Amino acid sequence: MGSPWGVSVMQDRIAGTDGLFPTRHRKKVMVTFLIAWATMAACTGMSFPGVVLPQFTDPDTDDLYLEPQTLSLFVSLSHVGTMVGSLVAGQLLTPLGARLTILIGLPLAMLAWLGLFFSSQLWILMTCRVLQGCTFALVKPPAIMYLIEMAHESLRGRLVGMLGIAKEIGFFSSYILGGLMLTWRQLSLVYTCILVPPAIGVFFLPNSPRWLTIHGHVTEARKSLVFFRGRHCDVEAELVEVIRQANEAGSSSSTLQQLRLLLRPRTLKIFFFVLTMFVVYPLHGSSMLSSYLMIILDTPGAPVDLSLSSFLCSITKIAGGITHLLTIDYLGRVPIMVVSFCFMSACTFIYGYYIYFLDLDNPYSATWIPLATVITFHFLAGVSGPIFDILQGELLPNACRAASMPIISLLNGLSVFGAVSSFYYLLDLIGRSGLFGLFTAVNIALAVVCLLVMPETRGLSLEAISDAVHSSKHKVMKKPDGVNKTGVDSSKSA
């Protein structure tokens, strides 16, 4: 006999009253909070230099002092660590799974923060910065993979979206704690303590049911599904679909086997689409705006309080992440991406137009325009940014997701590094208005690609997405009301 929860799902969808996180999904939400906590803690190292650089550059300090040429190395070494961590994650995700990879990353992050706290020499300081970037790559992509593979299709977008908010809170927390006048050593100790609860909590979670199935542990996969779906839910139908696709894909229990599956023509085509989106995305403006926000806001003729403006931009981006949670599983991935990129292109065009025609002698110039466009841009980036995490998790097939995600993470890191490091060069070459013109063109291009190429995956199970996307026509499966996207009566699977 079917679970009454399945009937509730169908009724809520028809009535349009399915809440943000319904009570029946409370266990999945709690697991997501735990994974999001781990992601937030791993992201803090990326924004750490922005808070503590004044302490390292104080010539009167009694602690470690960094010369200007050493300072840029201290800031950028985390990006090097991210690339190294992506390579390591590629070797760990397939044999160990997302959960165990996270459990390796979190203690390593604690080691990095403790190393900073006790560091007495420059080489220890730099090594810890590399470890911080490495742990970011060992935690964030596996966290996305874990949530994608355990979440129910009805709220997968919301759960993964929580990681985007967690990442922004991790960045923002450095500025909040920095305002408490803590030294960089004290701040390192605080972040070490923050990492302890998620490291303990993740240890008691089960492995992903889809990873277990790929490795032949069907009994454990059933137990994992029961853990996430609830004891009263019929998980057999979902398990049958997971096993079916694992059998159709063939052996994929090693990294080499998964890479061979990735070379299949239709799988390779969708992989290149996802990879292109991740490589081009850093050029649309958000990476440069986040790294050089103070410079972007310091516009001639438009005096603003830079600290307050940076605070507003951070809060606005978190608000965008919350908006993402409210809309992603109701409006769909493609409409949100297209609308967000269109409005972001409008924001960058208005900023560039304002700078190009700025009249410093006109006392009636609209000096609020730069700040308004940048704040709006951050809000829209907060809405659309988490969809990229969802995109790689949903479109990449179960059989080769573990091997392909680290490759995407590595090349995305290289793209971000190239975009951030080329900021001053582009500023000298084409000027600020030309730079924002480039952002406008990239945003328009991304909107067109999402509209014409990107498949809609809202409400589909991972198996249904794989069947549809990797078929010859890239069509989305549609089922009548009351039947879920695996073709199973929704009254029998929650």
C-alpha cells in the first residue's frame, strides 16, 4: 500500500501549496544544513586575506610581516591549492564517494587553520594557504555531488541552492568576525572550531545511494534511500531505476572506467556544454566584481561609503540566494538563467554607459547609478549562481559524475584565476567602460545559449534526466499529473 506522503506530494503540487521545505522532507533538509555548514567553513579561507591583510602589512607589528611582493603570493596561493585539490578530488571521488572525500577535506581544513595559528615562519604560512584552497576543492564539489544524488527531484534545486547561500555566508563571515578586532591567529582558531561539528556530523551520514549502486552495494543503497526518504516510503521503484541505469552504463567503479564512459559521443557533447558554461561564466563579471569591489565602486563623481557599499553588496547576494530557494523548483532552471543574464547585461551596460559619458562638472549627474547597478548585479548573481552547481550535478550522468566534476572544477578555477589576474591589464587596455561592455556581451551570449541549448530539468529524477538529455533529441520527459518523472505513481514514492 502506498505511503500517504506520496498523495500529499501530489495534492500539494496541484494546489500549489508545497512549502519551501515541507515537513516530510525534514531529514533531507537537516542533512543539507550539515553539508552546507561544511561548505561554509571550507569557503572561509578564500575570503580570509581580505580581512587580515592590514595586519600582515603593518610595519609596526610584532607578528609576521609580509612584503608587498609576498603579499600577492599569499592571496593567490589558495587558487593554486584549489587546482591541486581538484586533481586530488578526481582521484578520490570515484573509489571513495562524496561523503568520504568530504571527511578527508574537513580535517585537512582544520589542519590548515591550526597551521596558520601556530605558524612562526613564512613557508608554513604559505603552505597553509595552499592547503586552504585544496580543502575548498575537496569539500565543495563533493558536497554538490552528495546533495544531487540524495535529494528528491521535487526539491533538489532548493537543497543545492542552500550551498550557494552557505558559500556567500562563508565569505561574509570573515568580514563580520574581522569587525570584532580579532587578530589573524585568533580568527584562525575560531575557524578551526567551526569545522568540528560538520566533521563529526558527516561521519554518521550514509553514502550516496547512487554511488553505492554503481559500486555494487545494492543492499546498502536501499538502506541509504530509506534513510533519506523515510521508513514509511516505498523506495523500491526508485532503486529499480537507479540499478537499471547503472547496468545500462556498464562498469564505472574506477576513474578510468568513468572517463571512458565520458567519451561516449552524446555524453561528451553534454559534458562540453557544461564545461563551456563553467569556463565562460567567470568572464560575465561576478568574479572580478567580487575581487575588486572597492575599485569598481570607487567611481569618479560618485562618492560612496565603500565599506557600507561592500556590506550591502554581500547582503544583497545572500538575498539573491534566498530568492533562488523560493523560485528554482517552481519556475525552472532555464527561465531563471535567461532572465538573470538578460538583466545582468542591462546592469553592466548601464554602468559602462554611465562611466563613458560621465560628466564630472555636472552637479546633477546621477551619482547613485554605479552603486545601484552593482548591487542589482550581485542580487541577480545570487539568484542564478547556484544553478551552475545544479547544472553540473543534474546533466552529468550518474556513471561518470565523480570523474567529470573535478575536471570542470579545475578548469573553472583556471578561468577564475585568469579573469581575476587580468583585471588591471584589461582596465589599462580597454578602460572601465570597455570592460563592462565585455561583461554585457558575455551575459547576452550566456542568455542565448541557455535559451537555445540548455535542457530544462525541473522536477525530473536524475535517471530521467540522463535518459532524456543523452537521447538523440535532448527532449525533456513529460508525465501526467500524479506520475513522477521515472514513470512511477507518485503515491508510491515520496
